[in-house]
Amino acid sequence: MKVLRSILELKESLEINRLTLQDIGFVPTMGALHDGHISLINCALKDNPLVIVSIFVNPEQFNDNQDFIRYPRPETDDLALLAGCLRDSDVVFIPDVNEIYPDRDNRIFDLGHLDRVMEGIHRPGHFNGVAKVVSILFTLVGKCNAYFGEKDFQQLAVIRKLVSDYHFAVQIIACPTIREQDGLAMSSRNRLLTAEYREKASAIPRALNWAQEMAGRLSCNDIKSGVWARIEEAGLIPEYVEIADENNFQPVYDSSRNITLRIFVAVKAGNVRLIDNMKLFL
């Protein structure tokens, strides 16, 4: 694999590739890689002769500066992990902040209602920061197949809207959430959990699995209350529990077989914030 750190290097590498008209698979990450990221990369490797993995901790999407400071950055470990799965011709792009933001980026994106529900409410400015960096990366990489995990389901919708609104030549490929043995959704933030809170965090998937079992048997409000209680009982702090139409993210209060429901949660486990979601089958 080739490790590139400048936009100029990336452009030169892509120019060579475009002469051969190879499909490009793109997996944008913030590093601290885990098996969830590797599953995205493996999908990209299967579909594309050339794969680009970016590692960039984007300051614009952190509404809490302490969260940005704490975010893990194990670059040496990440590169070793990538060396085990990428091919010689594949690219790892690791720019610094000045490379991505040489000037102040004051753009404001119209994300519709997507930044006014759930994560949009609880992390103001977060999705606008995501839109900034993703738009820059998509412009640099150009036509590609881009791979994102369903764990960040609301972010996935934001990126799809960005592609549609700005006509990027990008095909978005959604990949299922990868989970630990106890069901906890894999996340770079999991490595920040203390042993105590890592054990407690397993209550999150248990509560969501219970919600799946109750779908169609209890009302949406009763399911949300039950999930909230189960998370609290585990010694965690729920930030929100919401059931929404997964196509438009509007909250749903009465279940209907005509829409596809998904339950979303955000939880504080000590000083670590975790999110998860699952589809509800009626």
C-alpha cells in the first residue's frame, strides 16, 4: 500500500489511475480502526481494483473540544492493520488539518431536517462539520464507490443528501453494523471505555434487542420507555431514545406496517458517548 500525506500526492496517484479507468473504492475514516472499518475495506476491495482509505480526525465535526482532544489516534497500529489487508497498489491518505483546511471553512450546508433531530439536536454543528470534510474528500477522490457503516445511520443519510444536492459522482454503499461478541456496536470510542463501563455498555444492544422483540406488540412510546429504563438500570445515562421512520427520520409514535422503523439511542458511559440503532420488524 502507498501512504500519502499531501493532496498533491493524492492527485498525482489518481491521475495515473484514471488513465486506466479503474473503479475506485473509498473508505473515509477517522482512524482508530477496528473490525467494523475492516469490513468496509473488505467490501471495497471485493468491488474495486483500487481502494483509498483516508484517516483524518476532523476538528469541524466535534462540538466538544475535549472530545476532539480525547479521540484516539493510534496511527502506527492503524497502518499495521491496513498493511495486513490492502494491496500494494491501494492508497492510505493521511492528511493533516492544514492540508484539508488551508483556510477557514465557513460553509453552511442545508441538511433539511436531518440536523434538527437526534444527533443534530444533541451535537449542534456536527453534521455541518461532517458535510465539510466529506465534500472536500469527495472532490479530491472524484468518481468512486464510497463505503459507510449503518452504525452511524443518521450520518449516512446526511452524506446521501450531500451527494444528491451537490451531484457528486459518488455511489454510496451502506454496510451493516459490525458488533462485538456481546453485541456492542464496534466503535473507535469503545477503546476509551473503562473496564467497568465496557461491561455496562453491553446493556445497550440488549435493550435494542428487547425493542426488536417488542415491536408490533407494544406501542412505540412503551418500547422507548422500556429501552430507556434498561439502559438506566445498567448504570448508564441515556441521552435520547427515538423511534423514527428510517427513510425520513421523522419520529413515529404509532407503529405502521407501511413504514420502516428504526430505533436510535445515544448513551453516556462515563465520559464516553456511544450511539447505536437497530431496525424494528413489525
